[in-house]
Amino acid sequence: MNGCKNHFPFRLQPLPYPLDGLEPYLDRLTVTIHHDRHQRGYQEALNRLLAKSPEKQCLSLEQLICQADQTPEGQELAFQAGGLWCHEFYFDCMTRTGASLTQPSGCLAQRIERDFGGFQRFQKDFTDAAIKLKGSGWVWLVSGPTGALSILQTPLQQTPLVHGLYPILVVDVWEHAYYLKYQNRRDLYLQNWWLLADWEFALQNYQLCVNGTAPR
């Protein structure tokens, strides 16, 4: 391993709130299945793959995602690592009802005003992107190297990292994220998701990015 940190085996990251901490907007059953089954599924699949590739066990999730080769084995590792990484980030992007700011603040708010023309315009554009995303995937607020913000759609378990972008906030629009509670009403899920968005977490991400200390 050449003295590098051994990340293997990856563990299931606990939620930053109780399973019912996002009610009434995301119910306990939805969160339990999403975290304990779907996220765990990526974690366990990744560990099974890495058990067969000891030379990759010292790589972080970010490295597994960004350094994947184009072989079927490399792409499968990137898919499972991406699934685990995206889910960890998604759950960290939400907070218990009433426990966070309802809108961005500080330098993030200023940049949203500059790049989108205000929070309401950003919120509409982000929601539209999430509603219009075909199939399964994610919608991200991302920052580029200069600190400029944009909205990015990614399919399946693809992350902004492979595009050289750093995530600030994300919403999961795979059906398992909302279907038990909202059925086909993705629009209602998104309307309520805004009430859970953790703007303090988003601000921290943006500050790390503009300070040049965010992992890439």
C-alpha cells in the first residue's frame, strides 16, 4: 500500500438526524429504506468489488470516482463508489425541520444573486431542472474553480467531481427517494424538499470551494 491510508472497508455513514427527523416532509419509512437499504447496497457492493482489488483499497471514494479506468471493472467501481458518495452528500444536505436557515446567507447568497438573479429565480431554475430530468439521477448546485455557480443534472450515480466541479447542494430524484410518500408527484416532493435544505451546510461547502480547500 506504500504507506497510504487504507479506506477499505467503507462503512455506512450514519444519518445526521433520527430516521423520523425529516418528517412530515420525508417520512421515516422512506428514509429508512433509502438509507438502510439503498445506500447500504452501494456500500456493500463497493466493498465486495474492492475485496477483489487490493491495489485500490487505499483510494478514497473521490479517487475511485475520478480515477476510474474505462474497463468494465473500473466503471463498476466508479458506479458503486458514486452511489455511496452521492447518497452520503444528499443526506447531509438536509436537516431537521426548523433547524436551519430557510435561505442561503453570506457569500453563497451573494453569489446566487450574482449568477441567478436572486434566490427565487435560482429556486425555480433548480426545481425545473429536477422536474425535467428524465429517468433517475441528481440535480446539483455546483461551483466551478472561480466560484461561479451553476445547476448540473447528472444521470444514475455520476457526480460533479468528474466534471471538475464541486457540489454545494443536491437533490436526489431517483424514485426511491420519494415514491412511497409522493408517488409520481415529483413536483410536490421538490416543493417540500426546499423546507429541508440545509443552507448552513451549503454555505460551508461553498466557503471550502472558494478558499481552495475543497476535495476534488
